[in-house]
Amino acid sequence: MINDLANRKGELFPGTIINCEFENNNFYFYCDNNVILHLKAVTDKVIRFRYAVDGDFEKDFSYALADTYEPEIPTLEFKEKADHFRITTNRIIITVWKENLLVKILDKSGTILIEDERGFHWEYDRETGNNIVKISKKVQSGEHYYGLGDKSSNMNLRGRRVQNWGSDTYGYGKNTDPLYKNIPFYIGLHQKIAYGMFFDNSFRSFFDFAAERSNVTSYWAYGGELNYYFIYGPKLVEVTEQYTCLTGKPELPPLWTLGYHQCKWSYYPEEKVKEIAAGFRDRQIPCDALYLDIDYMEGFRCFTWSKEYFPNPKRMLQELAQDGFKIVVIIDPGIKIDKDYWVYQEGMANDYFCRRADGPLMKGSVWPGLCNFPDYTRPDVREWWAGLFKSLMEVGVRGVWNDMNEPAVFEQGTFPDDVRFDYDGHPCSHKKAHNIYGMQMARATYMGVKKYSYPNRPFTITRSGYSGVQRFASTWTGDNIASWEHMWLANIQCQRLSISGYSFAGSDIGGFIETPSGELYIRWLALGIFHPFCRTHSSGDHGDQEPWSFGEENTALAKKFIQLRYQFMPYMYTTFWQYVSKGTPMLKPLVYLDQYDSETYLRMAEFGLGDNLLVCPITQPEADGRWLYLPRGNWYYYWTDELVTGGKEIWAHAGLDRIPLYVQAGAVVPMAPVQQYVGEKEIEELTLHVYHKNGAHESTLFEDAGEGYGYETGDCMVKKFTTVGTTASLSLQQTATGAFIASYHTYKVVLHGLPFEITSSEMDDYSLPISQIIKDENLKTQTIYLKADFKTLALK
């Protein structure tokens, strides 16, 4: 391993700046040894740094960046001083030193945000001909680091060294590195100010967060350019939002994808699938999606159906659809070498498969046996691959699940380094393409599923990906183990993915490998219902893992938690819309909820979901509660309505029938009636849980049809609920914008924590009889029914 300290004799550094040219928001600094720095002020808070070492840049190309990202050119001030150049935006100050091209960025108050230590440097790799590009920066006082996507380590990365090289890591553990995904984006926090750093380089890369030297953070890659984006917050959530906008926001998923999903390796034959479906409906346990793993295929050949196990898939899927089930099928990248197999025939006829450096086709063994692998970095191959989904979607498949796309190959791990790729007109080896292979497969899959799902929205899921893959697919955390440690890891990994721009994520609930106890399964399910992607998945080698597999008592608890997921559906969907609209992470670690409280910096169990919920799973056996840190402010314990003041550690009592769950005071939380699947019945009434607060608070509800693209042309509704409370009053105001008309006409408004007896009630200046307010002495709540189009409710 070569890092920023090793082999100093072979390391090269920029010379002295001899010239500077600039136009609009682009600045070029030329050094006397042919090094060039291209600095681009993308916005007043996003700055791109790109270095060339041989007097010229490579072609500018990235799979990570969103085509839709076109911010306005910021207003800039440029000055040349005796020993440095200074570029000032409305938000930050960038200094470039003439002598050595070192960079320092400050905010407008003069606080150093980042500062080069040795700065950019590089080393020639004689074996590959590439440059190993590196940069090192000073660790600021009290600095902490977060992000980097799917890493199975503590939330705070300080003191860790990690790498990005997507790997099939069956049964990984805590601190296993690397894992499946490659997201070279991290967030720094010091002086209560946040910034982000996105190193857009698809080669194998490393990040050292003060692990080797306590005062230095560095990152490097085994090829390509030193090309990174600095993103100024100053709030943590703003950093993630800007990064997500830069690399692309997803479209809204179909509402059913936020329901509960059930998967196993594998459900077959047809009778078994129907047995599982009946198991849900007979027990009245909600479920929207069932998954078919590789055994649904004919000899593991992609885009085929087993004639023995599924002789008439169209009929089967139609029958399941009538009972509300959507079927998601797996598709891997390996195409079996079989001259009688139509997909193989097409791939060979059009030369769509990857080749080795000297021309032979890349061959590797995966589930079907010896396979060839499509080059998804070619546009024509992506178009071909997308077209293959027509046959699946026409028989009724509703979603597609990409696996083994790191890419994984049995016995050898992945492709050899000499495999060649088109890379969209920028030919390269596997060294450069490996980390983006899964993303480009997901992209091609998304293209096909979207085309053949229309006018419905597509649903895809991928195991591997690179920055920007969130545009194309949801994800999960891979082949985990049925253990308490892995449940703990699932909590960390999903939070980390969320702040790394990839919110639509979940874990295999209960663990994929081995069999959980009933207690572990219920605790994990209680966590999983608060993850955007909610799916139980297990290996067929380790017993049953359906919600009814752990005895009657646990079945009842599983049903309770899955029903709760469906009740929270309006809230979860609104949170997803906020992610799609602004790039706001759906799950927020505790530090994201209050970066001004240093007590949050090292905590990782607690997380926020959306604007108003705080969740903290119990991740050890035989516990009837746990200690957790509650952010500053006032919070209601969901299960008892106990009002608790935050900014301190508290004990949350939670038997197996509860998960520590808190609601922010002042919140309006929308909840729906329980359905067995999304769209089972027309919703006639929506419940609004209103939590009193001394002060004002705003909450949001987004609504649309839950399917189709009407929301893109205004057929949606955004409702803002504003609560203003005192010790003697509460007002609730509703404003609505948009054209969507919901099916319900009534709100059931449940009032929590009122500190006064209601003596008068008015809705839109009309008095409401006090007798219409229903008290529940046990729950300490009061309920009132309102027209869904009300404007103001005033209680005194």
C-alpha cells in the first residue's frame, strides 16, 4: 500500500505558479513544472479543484454528476497578492499560494475550513503507467469526519483508514473494509461548522482520517486525476443536500415500494410463493412485495423462467397482483456461456461482452457457471440491456433487483485488471471501471424497468454502486448475519448511506446468514420499519424468516410493527419527497439534529427520520429499555405521551413491544389507516397527531397519487401545518398548494399534551361545540374531527 508518507523519494509536487488565467468562474493556475490547477467556483459554496501534471487535462468526464445540475454562476472577487491569489464568493474565501500551489479555504468570519498540509502530490506507477494522485490536509482542532457511504465502522471516522473498491463481502463484520459500495464523499465538522469533500475518482481510493498521523487527513487514488469538490455548509444537512444535488436526486418511487417487502433465497416453486402470500393475507400482516431469487430462472439464466418451478409466470403474477402483491425479481450481470441461450446469442452477435487486454472475452464463474459479462459503460450495451426487461415486465414483474454487480466472480473476487471497458468513449481497464460497474448496470436496468413500467414508476435495487447511483436504484447493506452486532451495524450503515446522498436504503431484516432468535428478529424489524427500504431477507440454508416464524407471541409483535409502518406511510412518503426535492437525507444521525451540541458528535444509535421523529433501536438481548441522548428541545415519548426535555441522556423504557420513539413538540404527524397493501382500499380519513408546544412549529405533508408522473406537472399537494401554542391555547393552521385532490374529506385530529382544559373551539371562525371533542383519559389525548380543507383551528 502506498500512502502519502511512503517512498518520498518518488513523490512529486507542484512547482511555483508562473501564470494565472481566468474567465467567469474558472481559474487556471500554471506552475513552472507543468502542473495546472483548474479551480471552478461551481456555486458560492461548491468549489471544484482539478489538477493536471503533464501540462494538460484528461477529457472531463464523470459518471457521478447529474445532468440536471446547472447552478447559476456565482458572484466572485479575484485578487492577486505578493505571495498568493485570493478568490472570494459570497460565502467563502479561497487562497492559493504561489510558491507551492497549497490551498486554504476560510469562511467570511476568518475561520479556516480546510487547509492543505503537503497538498496535492503524485507518484508515477511504473507497473500501470498511471499516476498515484494524493492530497493531504491539516486536521483542524476538534475535527470529526462522517460519510463515505456503506462502511461498517463507527459513525465518526476519525482515526480510521478506509478504501473504496467494491467487494462481495459475504458475512462481513464490524470494520470489514471495503464493502459493496464506493462513495468517495465525506463530511468534516469542526468549530461547529460543516463542510464536505467529494473525491470524484473511480480508481481504487483510500481515505486516512488522522489514522497514520494524528494531525493529517489524506486521500489518494491509484490512477486518474486529483479531482475533488469542496462543499461548504455551514450546516451538516446543507452539505449533504448540495452533494446530493451535485450527484443527482432520485425520482419519487411508487408508494408501494415504501411498504413491507418479503424475500428469501429462494421462494420456489409457484406453490411456495402462493403459500407465503397466503400466509400474509390469512394473518392480516401487511405486505406489498415478494421477491424471487435466482432459482426462478432456468438454470440461473437471466431473463428466463424455470419451466419446472414457474410454468406460467404471467398467470401467477396476475393472481398475486389481484391480492395486492408486487413481484420483484433478481438479475445478475453474468450471462451464461450457452450457444442455445438467446441473451448470450445477442450479446455475442453484437460484441456486447467485456474483453481482456489482448482480445479474448472475459470469462468468470458465477451462479450459472462460466459466464461472459456485458460492458455497461457502452451506451449501446445499456440500450440492449434495457430492452431485455420487456419480457419480464410484460408478464407482470414490478421491480428488479441487481446483485453480484461489484462485479463479483467466484474464486477470483472480481475481474482481472486487464479487462477493457469503453467508459462512454474514454477507454480504460478494470482498474478504472471496477468501482462504477455496478452503478452502470443499475443505470441500464433502471432504463429498461422505467421504459416498460410506464406510465407507472420504476423500482430497482442494487447491491453495488458509485456516487450518483441513487439516481437509478435503491439499495441494501448486503449479506449480513443474524446477530445483535449486525443489527447494530445496520443502524449505522443506513444512517451513513443517507448522509452520503443515498437515502433509499435498508438492511436484510433479521440477518441474511444464520437464523435470528424471535427476540432479535422483532427488535430488528422494529428498527427496519423506520428505514426507507424495509425488507426481510434470508438465506434458505438457515430456516424460515417470515414474520410468523417465531411463535404466536412474536407473530403478533411483528404484525404490530409492520402495521405501524403502514400507519406512518404518509410521513415516510413526505420525507422521501423532501429527499427528492432538496436532497435532504431521510435518516439523520444525532449530530445532524444538533451540530452545535458536542455531545452528539460521537453518538450513533439515535437518528432522526424526517422532520419530527427520533428513533433509537435496542440492540442487545433481554433489555427492557435503553439509555439514549435526546437532542435539545422538548420531545414526547410516542408510546406514553410523556413530555421530556432534551439536551441530556435519558432512559427509555421499551419492552419487546416497543422501540424508543420520540416526537418533536409542536409536530403534526400524519398517519393513515392500516392497509394490507398500498391501494387496498380508498382512504376516507387521515389522522393528524398534533403535539402541543409552547411556541411555533411547522410540519409538512406531501400527497399525490402514489404512482405515475402527475406530480411532475403539478398533480400533487403540499400541505403546511403550523402550530402555535401557549400554556392556555393552541392554534393549528393549514395551507395547501397544488392540484391533487385526496380521497379523504375528514381529518381525525388527535391532540397530545394540552396543558389546559378546552373551553372554546373555533374552526375557520365558526364555533365548534365542546361536546365534539372526545377525551381519552388513559392516553391523555383529545380528539376532534375536522373538514380536510379547514384553514384554522383555535383552541383555548
